[in-house]
Amino acid sequence: MQVLKPFGTSSAKFEIRGDLSFEAGGMKCRFELKDPHGQVIDGPQKAVYEGSVMKRADGLWQTTCFEVFWGVPGSTAYWELNMAPYAGLWNLYAFDDYRLPQPPQVSKAFAIEQVRVTDSTLECDLSGPSGPFEASLCAVIRTKDATYYCSTKHAGVKADFHLRESFSNQNIGR
């Protein structure tokens, strides 16, 4: 499990970790959120969602949201997966280049098979193309006091999950 760190200096009272693997025919990701002080708003709520029950929604990043960004090495194109750990909501976007096109285009290249949520974890299985991929695990964590932008790597001068330089997992899924 990799630690996702809040951007900049932080007084965060939670911990978040993630794990990601690409296998033939899909991707698996796992997020663990420890919130000992009960500060997180819209955190994980125990449920199991099959792909057919999951609903696509935009704007998930406006509250607590677990995210994965990935693309093929050497290409400017990439995908962004957003998952709400509290409501069975998700979306997958495809970009041709840094934040382009706008508005983001919904992608059907990968499909949610199942999402399992406990009071502190979210595990997601997707089916889709095989790697290799460069990827980054990210999360927007909204608390009673602030919103934190967490990632395995922050490469920019501000929190920006779309920066390819922030994709910290290299050539996974070979």
C-alpha cells in the first residue's frame, strides 16, 4: 500500500493509502482511509455494488472521492476514474492530452465489475484493456475543517492530479 499525502502543509487528522494493479483484462484498486477523529465527510459506507447498479455521476471531486489516473507510457492520452465511497457513484473520463477535451468525455474503455466498501476501505474491480500503464492514486478528502487533495506524488506548484509528471506508478500491468 502506498501513502497518499495531502498537497502542501497539512493538519490532516486522517490517513489514506492505496494500491493498484493492472492484470490481463482489467484493473484492481484499493483505498484505505483511517479517520480516528471522525472528521471526514462522505467517507466510506459499507456496501457491495455490482457494476450494473453503479450510477455514473459528474462532479464527484466536489466531496470525498477516490481517484485513479492512468495512461500508456509515451502517450499524452489518459483516463480518470472517480469513485464516491459513500453512494455507489462513479465515472470514467478519457482525455487526449492534459485536461483536454473540456468538458471531459465519458469513457467506456473500462467497465466497473464490482465495488466493495467497508467503513474504512473501497476496493474496485474494472474490466478493460491491459497495460503497461503509468498511473497515480489520488483522493479528494473533505473534512469538517477543510478539503485535502491527496496523491502518491504531487509534481506541480498546486494540487493537480492531471499532471503526467505526478503519475508515480510506472509501467504496471506488463
